[in-house]
Amino acid sequence: MRIATLAGGVGGSRFVRGLRRHLDGFADGGPHEITVIGNTGDDITLWGLRVCPDLDTLLYTLGGGVHEAQGWGRTEETHRIQGELAAYGVQPQWFGLGDLDVATHIARSQWLGQGHTLSEVTARLADRWGLPTQGIRLLPMSDEPVETHVVVDDGAGGERAIHFQEWWVRHQAGLPARRFVAVGMDRAVAAPGVLDAIRGADVVLLPPSNPVVSIGIILGVPGVRDALRGTTAPVVGVSPLVGGAPVRGHADACLAAIGVEATSAAVAGLFEDFLDGWLVDPADPAPPAASRVPVTAWDRPLLMPDVESAAALAGAALDLALSLQRA
Amino acid sequence: MRIATLAGGVGGSRFVRGLRRHLDGFADGGPHEITVIGNTGDDITLWGLRVCPDLDTLLYTLGGGVHEAQGWGRTEETHRIQGELAAYGVQPQWFGLGDLDVATHIARSQWLGQGHTLSEVTARLADRWGLPTQGIRLLPMSDEPVETHVVVDDGAGGERAIHFQEWWVRHQAGLPARRFVAVGMDRAVAAPGVLDAIRGADVVLLPPSNPVVSIGIILGVPGVRDALRGTTAPVVGVSPLVGGAPVRGHADACLAAIGVEATSAAVAGLFEDFLDGWLVDPADPAPPAASRVPVTAWDRPLLMPDVESAAALAGAALDLALSLQRA
């Protein structure tokens, strides 16, 4: 079975890890290949190093190196580099990078500087984390740099754009966002394998990632949305909201910025041109009858505190997809 | 009193730190300013980061952060980054950089990438290490990248050039060197303040640094040698050899490559066009009568195992210089 997923950071990573676990016990022996199309809109150059937060969270989570409680970054991490850079007065200081994590960015930056594409670099990083041996292929959505910027009030009646990370990490999404701009998207091309993975999949799954700044950004890559509309695979998504609130992160602030209600139904509406099924929390309010997306309430809360619960959730999404057929 | 020094790594750093200590107890109250002109020929871009080994050894030693027993690098250092990069297969792996040290290179690389000169970057790094408050000004010999390469046999009857660090660190100077080439020197200009520091000095001191790949490289920067010949200040050097052997490093292999005997007298001969005095070890063989450089044997071995002994040695060199007058 070939499964394609679109993924942001923590939610996407935990979902894919759960999916892998679920497939390991799947009745039909396999092999099953998972292609993960990772959001790179969160990417940022910090301290001169290229940082890809969502790809790294995927690598660390799938490779067994993630800080479990935190959901991102490395376990047994230290922050000596950051302390030194603060002593030197290096800016910015609002973004924290651990020492082990910095090594990933050094490796990536060196290889990019040698002319390798982000796809190639990501594949090399994924080798170290054993993704290929798990049947997981991690692709960046695009090899061209795309950076999500957030347009906010400038305090003088006008507006200014700041990097997504500055808005998310420094301001904790507390500055009202007027809109999001995916800088570089006009020059972006889907990375090698991305469109084929969607078109050739048996199943496409959308993990409970941020619908605006993770899934939404990936959908902006030319050809991705068309591929989702055109694939013969059933496309099933998992709502990122539990009872109308995001499980983590600031999805509500992101939805508010694009004028969409923070409900599972409204989020499904963002994807209704290609979504065949939508898995929601049992406590979720019923969707408006107007939606063309069939909604299925799961029998458990949409939470992934551990690998087992994530495997169960991924299994439910997969079962739902396998029960559907595209014309 | 204005003192100018030319310095390589460990020997230069210990000497200057001793000089600073000596001046603190100097009868004539001061203030005394020390300008250190650091060798940048050892510089190398590793893992995409710009590393300046001699400048860093000067910063760490003068700023109280050096690994004393080792002579270079940071005290209480860890090597987590290096372990990660090895796991990722990042090359080269023959050069070790500690985590705290890496932070220095990240800061430097970021600032250089923002368009600052190496002089400006070095001044910012020196601020953190408190050099200005000690009356020490650290200047790179040049803001243009200059890298010493070593021409060695290629094993097939021909020759090839490798970076100085590869020869020094990876091969421990064990490959016979045919000659040294200072790549980039043809485009190099003395950094702001370098020539003026020599011309306007009251005293110029050459610490016991490697005469070929440290002092020798600095002397190759256009204008430096002329400034040393032309300054009104007495110029006194300290021999890097004790009883015909280098105190540390591979100065003998470097001297062999340029066809110079590994004796204090022969080294003095390299500088005889501008040297007014030459301080040698008491166990040193007498110089040949042909040398025009007056030689003074110190009453103690030319060793700097601690700050006190370095202060005594620097004091002896300074006293010798102050006893001399240029016409």
C-alpha cells in the first residue's frame, strides 16, 4: 500500500509515527510505503544556519530522537551554543536552538551550500534517522525556499510583515495577524516525487496539522491541490480541533486571520474540493448540513499522547479511507 | 607605551597574556596599549563555518576562557556537535571543534555573512572577552581571506597542495612539505590599523610563534615588513626554539620545508632586516658570528607554562627592547 501524507510539525510527526506503528501490525502484510510531504514554510535562516522546523520534528520523531514531552527538538538536549551566542550578542535571541539540533542545521547548511537541493539534503538527514529502513520517504514540499510571513499592524495605522517564526515563537501568535504571505511561493515548484506520490497513492491522509500555516502552505505549492483533486486515492483528513480548540499551537489565531471559524466543520470547508472523509472528535459539534464533506466522529478523543494512541488514530483514519472509493 | 606584537596561536597568546600581566606591575604607571596583529593564514572554512584558530586562541587566552593544559580551545568544552556531524557523515572529520568553540564560529560566520569585515567581527568577539578593557586591541593581519596551503608529494611523482590545517592536524606535519603557499595573499591588504600600529609603536615584540607559518605569513602581508623596517620602535623577537627544538607544534618541519636550519640563529636570520634584538634560551648554541642581529641569552628557559613565567619572559623581551634605540 502506498500512503501519501501532508504534514506539519508535531501533529504530523506523531500521526505518521502512529501510522507506521499501525501498519506494522496490519493484517495485509505489506510492504507499505509512506511518503511524507513536509511543510517548509516555517523554515528560517537563524544565526546563518538553515533551520527547517517541521522537517526536523519529523526526522527526530520518526527516528526516535525527539524530546517526547516537548514534541519537538532533541531528547537529552543542551543549550551551550545558545548561551555563547547570547554572550556574543548575536541576534535574534528569541528563538532557541539546542546543541544537538544545531548540528542538524550545520549539516543541512553545509550541504545546501555545496549545491545540494533540500530534497537531497533531507534524504541524507533521513538516512541517519533510519527513515528509509522504515519504509518512510520524507520529502520537502518544495526545493525552493518558501517562508511564511505574517502581516501585522505596525502600530502606526499601517502594517508590516514579520517571519512566521517571529510571530509564532516570539509573540506566541499574540499579535493579531491580518494575513499570511508565503514568500517565494511564486517561484516554488513541487519537490521531485511530491506530485507523483499523491497521484500514485492508494490512500492520502491529512494528519491533524495546522490547517492554515502547515497544510495550507503545502496546498499552495503549484500542482499539489490539483493532484489531490485528481488522484484516484481516497483523501481523508483528521481534524486538528478537539471540541473547537486546537490540541496545541495557535491554530485558532491562524484561522481567525483568514476569517474562518475555529470549528472542525469550517476547517473541513477549506479542503472540501478534495476531501473524501473527515475524522472529528466525538465531542465535536455536528457540522453544518451544507458541507459536502462526509464527517465521521471517532469513538475516542483526537489526541496522540503516546505512540499507541497515535497508532489507533492513524488506524481509524486509514480504515475510513479504505472504506471509501473515489469514482 | 604603545606595544605592537605579531602573534600566532598558543605561543603568541601566552606571551601577550604575560606581557599584559607584566605591564600591570610596570613601574611607569601607563596606560599601556598592546596591539596584537594576529595570523589568519591558518583560517579555514569547516562545516560551512569560518574558523580563525589563531585569533580564537588569542581571544580565549586573553579573555580567560582557554583550555590551559591544551593551550587552545575552550575550557569545560564538550563535543556533542561533532558527534552529531559524524553521525550525519559530514566531512571533514579530522578537525575537532568543541561546542563552545562552534558558537564562536557561528557568530563570526553570521556577521561575516552580513557584510562585516573580519576586523569588525574580531572587535565584536573581543568585546565579549574583555580585551578592550585590558587595553588590548586584536587585529587580524588582513580582512581578506588568506589561507596557507602546503605543497606535498602526490605519491605519483608530482605534487599537490593541501590546506595548512589538513597538513598540520590531519597529518601532524608528517607529510614532507615542499613549500608553503599563502593563497589569497596577492589580493590581501593589511587590515585597518595594522601598519599604523607598527609605525606608531614605542616597542615591537615578536612572541615565540612559528616563524614560518605564523610570523612568516604575517610578514607576507603587503606593507608589514616595510613597516617593521621603517618604524622608529626597537623590534625584539623571542626565539621559538629551545635548545634547537620547537617548544610545541612542528616548527622544525616548517623550517625544513623552506630550507632553514632549526636553530635560533637561523630563525633570527629570517628577520634580520628588521630585528634589533633576539632573545634566546640559555641552552641555545651561540649564533654564527655572521648574523647582524644582536643575540641576548635569557637567564631562564624560554618556557611559558603559566602566566607568571610568561610575564617574566615578556618582561625580559620588553626590557631588552627598551635598552635598545633605533637611529
